[in-house]
Amino acid sequence: MRILVAVAFVLILGSLASALFFMMRDKGTTNRAVHSLMLRVGFSVALFLFILFANWMGWIHSTGIRY
């Protein structure tokens, strides 16, 4: 589970870095930066939903930290 979450974070950061690269290189002439940012949002939402699903299935458990 930890490896899967770590890979998802790497994908999210990679997409963010590619969006920055496309913004600097294309200077607004193409939509590649927008597509990279949309992909980042998609990865983030998918990771959040996967964590919720894994908690519901019992694959992961909360630590029990009290407020």
C-alpha cells in the first residue's frame, strides 16, 4: 500500500513539473500545460478516492490519534 501511494505522489509531482516545464517553454501558445495540470488533478482525486476505498475495505487503518 505504501509503495502504491508513493508512486501516486511521484506521478502527481511529475505532472506538476511537466506543467511548469510546458508553461516556461511554450509561453502560452499550446494547451500542454493545461492538460498536465488536469492530469495532476485527476491523479490527486484518484489517490484520494483510492485511500477512501482502501479504508472502507479494511486494507488500511487509522492510527487512532486523538484530537
